[in-house]
Amino acid sequence: MTSLAPYKPTRANPWDRAHAAHLLRRSGFSPSESEILQALEQGPVQTVRGMLEPGRDSPSHDELDQLGRALAVRDNIESLRGWWLLRMCRTTRPLAARMSVFWHNHFATSNAKVRSAALMLQQLRTLERDGLGRFEDLLLAVARDPAMIIWLDAELNVKGRPNENFAREVLELFSLGVGNYSEHDIREAARAFTGWQQRAGRFRVNSLAHDDGTKKVFGQTGRFDGADVIRLAVERPACGRFLAGKLLREFLCPEPPPELVDALAAALRENHFDIANTLGVLLASEAMFDARYARARIKSPVELVVGMVRSLELHVPASALASASSQMGQRLFEPPSVKGWNGHREWLNSATMLVRLNTATQAVSAEFFEPRTLIERYELNDAGRYIEFAQNLTLDGRVPDALRRPLRALSGSPAEVLREALRLLLTSPEYQMA
Amino acid sequence: MKSTRREFLASGISGAGLLATGASLPGFLTRTAWAACPQRDQPILVVVQMTGGNDGLNTVVPFEDDAYHRARPSLRVQPAAALKLDDQLALHPQMRGFKDLYDQGLLTVINNVGYPNPNRSHFEAMDIWHTADVRLKSRRDGWLGRLVDQQAHAGQPPFALHLDSESLPLALKTTRRSVPSVRDIAGFHLRGDVGALARSIAAPRNSRSEDLLFVQRVAVSSVANAGRIEHLGAGQPLRSPYPDYRLAKHLQQIARLIEADFGPRVYYTSIGGFDTHARQVLAHGPLLRELSDSVAAFFADLKQHHLQERVTLMTFSEFGRRVKENASRGTDHGAGAPMFVVSPACRSGLLGGAPDLTNLLDGDVRHRIDFRNVYAAVLRDWLAIPHEPILGGKFTPAALFRT
């Protein structure tokens, strides 16, 4: 039985390339060779600690970051989408980047209704700022976010005519999950959120529209406002389990066993719902390195696209990143519904799979990939090494027999052997799994 | 069916065996993936949206009605030129293609279609047709999107496909599945050397991971689809000619996908330009000609490939136009208007009758048939899918199809 106890490398289960690459892939995106080598050297504990430490990002990320405001002002959501993806390709803080996408999916606000790139950017900034902090702070910040106010029609909720939609989603979708509240809780919680509005992209409470009377929510009585309701919701045991389940599905496997859900819920509570500290427990745990959870998840479009760019150290224009991810079914800033993207098998049909295969071919084509860059950087001296390098980089060396012969049979110039080997590996079913 | 494919892929043939037979791999994949595709031989719906508000009165012309001629001194269609359907109604002279389909018993003209309290805003009205919700309570999903969400299964070919230069319409908006939207079937082209790719993807895996095998199945079917479409394109004998219109090009590509048994049961495309507020005569005739000639060529193509029994095509527009012409020799937004349905299974003829131009609603044609009854007929009687969950209410299917 696996657990959240810290993983300790042993001779039977050593800290090796496969484990290092798996950790980097799960906590961020498919790693480059130098990221793998660095993690190998640092060991699991130091690697995880490094991911969670707040710190500066790379200069190339930050200079791109500053363009966000200018793009948003032009109200072009497509270019904002590409900008977000390009930043993910350049960041030296991939866990934070992954968590922004996780929270975007969790809070599932769509520009199709909000219709403002500036407001969507503002929400993204909130997710980035608070996404690794305490969950209660994040939830409150997002509940007050103007894009969210618009998305859930919070402004329709006024004193005397409460509209339950906002309260219901805060409890059902954002904190507790279906059924872990009563209809009475929802009605009373709706009263607490009355008057929550936004004007010109700024949150405000319209005191005339706010019902400041006594409410009874989750068995407690008081003159609660929205922030109080959020505090009460996060205190419910259901919140820990709900979040733990989501985090495990994102970072471990599509169907986490109940004992792990309970264990991670406990970790959340012990850490006062601090996301970074809780992730620290999960990412350094035995469960994370349990063979049964290796390659257990189907990569999302963002993971696949950003992963290819980062691991192959490519330079791809933002627009191409956005187009690929959208055609694969993950159009950032426009999740299909309040439930976000269901993910896993639902990413795949014959049309989206074709985009995945074509994107892989394109990624290693002469348009984006110059094999000599990697050959020189990692001193790959002969044909045997190129193939081994490609196998290690893409599949941690765990290549199915079905691919071994075609890979060995490749011939041609070094650059062409590397290119074709990568193509076969990147289009394999195995590569779709993380 | 799933387990058969999996057994086949996982254990049936060894890699060495595949190479030894000398079978051309894409062909091999075509046969296996094709045979296992559950959508074969299922009826297909093609929706053609006419964007802008088509002037129904000049499309299906009440040529005997004096009120029509009085209301449109400059725009009226001359009875002598119109293509007679019966003693009251005729098609616009440019719709020879549709007239031929009508004479062959394939076209049904459903006249005076609309809904209560018609909306004359492009945006709102189109959303009503797209969601099948006249109150527009939410624009969460479209009527076809609901169909996709209910009917599609992970890993299967996409249930619906949007092929157009425009962006995905609300009608196809889903809350779970994705609907691919392409401008061109070049979007289904598999880049690079397909053979090597196909072999390595299809080669059996020694794995107990259900998810990996699922991924492999989808990848095999993807490659097979791409191969089928390429195969169809290459070195084909003289195909049915299509006229040189954008709509024709889209329908031609849809025909190729249907021929390739690509999988979708719903295809959606559009033709725009119907918002004829001024100098209508310049734009409207050519658009109707593009519509009818393109659709006629589409069905001729399907017939040549023995596929015409499988396809029903439906047109709609967000509203008709006012009875009285305006001061700019055009017409303004109206209400009731015709829909066209081309199908081997339709009863054919005319539904809805001639418009009553003495009993108008604010100067517009009143509807006699609710569009949701037409949707219901297409869902229940053509696609064989229960219509009430999709339309969110009880709508008696219009008597469109032979039973």
C-alpha cells in the first residue's frame, strides 16, 4: 500500500533518470536534458523544495511577462492565449505555471461570456499570485474577481431578491463538491454574497444591495458576508477531500484510491490549506514514485505542446502554440463549461489525435528544430548515442519493443537520425502518457 | 466491438507478420479500423446555415398573389421566369438546381417556418435557431452540441464536424466533447512519412494499461482516417463536377469525408450574404444560385458513390424579410421564411403552404410551422435519436419523412 510518506531512494527503488523526469513532468512539463541532469544531481527533496520556493523567474520570461498588459488592452484574447503559453515555455518556475492552468480549469471562467481580455488577464494574475498560497485566500480573491463576478452573474444577487447561482457554484464547484451542503446553506450563503459587484474592472460591495442580516450557514449563525461563507466552507471536511481529489487527479492518476485522498486531505488541513506545502508533501511522497502511477495520465494539450517545446528546447511562435493547443481541444481562457475540461480520455478523438501527431511532426521539422543544437550542447558523438538520447528524453528510456527495431534501423546523417528518432517517439501512444 | 479491435491490435498479428505479408500498411489499417467503426451506414445530417436572413418571399415565390406584386414593385420575381412548384408557389429563377431536386422527389420546401414572438436581431435570432430556445435562457450549448455531448463517446470519431471559413457556431457548442472545426480537409492531412508512422503506432504493445491501449486505438483510427482521405483524393476517376463556389467547395469536401467513412454524423457549413437591405436584386439571385447549384452537385456526387441514401441536408436562416420592399430596393428583417430539406427519405413536396399576405405580423409573414418541429423530425425520424432531451421540450416532429 502506497502512502504520502516521503520517498526515500533505495537500491531497489533508486533516484534515477526515470524518476527525475517523471517528477519534473508531473510537477511541470516534459523536461529538457539539462533539467533532468540537474534534478538527478540534487535529489528528490532538494528538487521539490526548489520548485516551491518563491523566487524570480528567468529574464526571458519576465520580459515577456511585461507585455501582458499591452496585449490585454488590445482586447485580443488569441494573442493573450499565445502569450500565456509562450511564458510557460520560458518559465523557470514550471510548477507555478502548471498550477495556474490547474486553477484556470478549477474556476473555469470563459471569455466567451466575459468578453474582455483585460479582465481575463486580471483573473489570471490573481491565480498566479495566490495559486500556491492558502486556498481560502485564493478562493476569496477569485470570488471577488471581476471576471468571475460577470461569469457567474453575481450582480443579479441583491438584497431581497437573492440569486443562488453564485453561491451554488462557490460551494459546489469551487470548494465542496456536489451534495456537501444543503439547499438551506445555499440560500443563506446567497444572502451573504448579495451586493457583490464589479465596476470598470474593480470589485466593490454595493452596501445598499447587501443583506447584512443574520444568516445560518453550515449550522453556524452570524451576520455573515461572502468572506465568512468562504471561511466556513473551507473549514468543512468535504473541502479538504474535494481539493485533495482534484490535486491527486492532476498530479498522480485519474482515479486516486480513497486512502490517498484522505491522506492528502489530512495534509491540507495540517498545512492550513497552504497549497505549496501540501504539494511539497505529495510531490516528494512514495506514491509519486510508485510504479503503478507512472505514465498513468493522458497529457493535456497544454502539457503536450509546452512539453515538446521545453524538452526539445525549441523556439516556437506564440500563435503556433495557441493554435495547436486550441485545435487539440484546450482553448485557454475558454473552457467549455463551468466544469472546466474533464481531461484524460476526453482529450482524444481521431481529430484531436491527428493534431497531436501533426504537431509532433512539425515540432521536429526543419521549421522549428535544428538537431545540431542538441547534439553539440549534450556532446552526442555517434548515431547510437543520438537514439539513446532521444529515447531517454522522450520516454525515460522505457521504449516498447514495437519501437526498438524501427529506431535501430534508422540511418542517415546524424541530424536526420535524431530528427526521425524523435518523430517516431513523439508520435508514439506512449508519449501521450505522463 | 472495442474488445475485438483491442484483441486484434494487441495479440493478433506480430510486427514481423505485418511486414512479411507485404500489405501496404495504410490499406491494412483502413480495413481494420473501418470494419470496427460503429458509425458506418448510419444516417448523416448536413446543415447549411444561410447567414443574414434570407428573403423567403423571393425564394419561394407566391407568384399568383397580387399582394406580393403590390408590395414589391421593383423586387418582385416575374411569374413567367419563376420555376413553378405548384399553382401557387415557385422557386426563384436562379434555383434550377433545387427545381431539379424537387422534380426528382428529393427536395421538400417547408414554408412559413419560424417561432412565436420572432426576434429581428441577427445575433439574438441566430442564437435562437442555434440553441432551439426561444427564450434564450442560456447560451450554454447549441442543439447540435447537446446531441454531440449525448451521443459521442471518448475515442470514437467526432460525432459532428464543422467545415467552414467561419468560427464554430453556437449550434455546435458543447459542454463536454469537442467538435473539430476546419476550413479545409487539408486539416486532416497527416504530415510526413505516413507508412513508418502507421507501422510504429499500430505495432502491438505488451502492456496492461487500458489507457495506453485506448490511446493506441484512437491513434490508429486517426492515421487510418487520414489515409482514407488521401487515398480518395489521389488519382480518382473523373468525379462529379462541382461549380466554382465556396459553398460547393465545402460540400465537396464534406462529400469526400462521407465517402471516406470518416465518422461524423453531423456536418455543418454555411453560406453568407443574405442580409439584403439594399439593391437586393444584385446579391440575392446569385446567392440562391450558389446554394442550389452547390447542393445539387453535392447530391449528384453522393449518388455517383452510392451514398445518397445516407444523407439529408437541411438549410435554415435566422429570419425571413419584410413583405414590403424598402426605399433602397432591398428588404429589412422579417420573420417567417422557408427551410429546405433534401433527402432520399422525405415525403417531398411542399409543407406550410403559401404565405397569407393579408394577415401579417407587423408587416411580416406569420409562421405556421415552428422550426423546432423540423428539428424534431430530423432528430427522431432521420437520425433516429430521441428529440425531446435535445430540444428540451415536447415538439411534435413535422411530417417530413416517409415512415
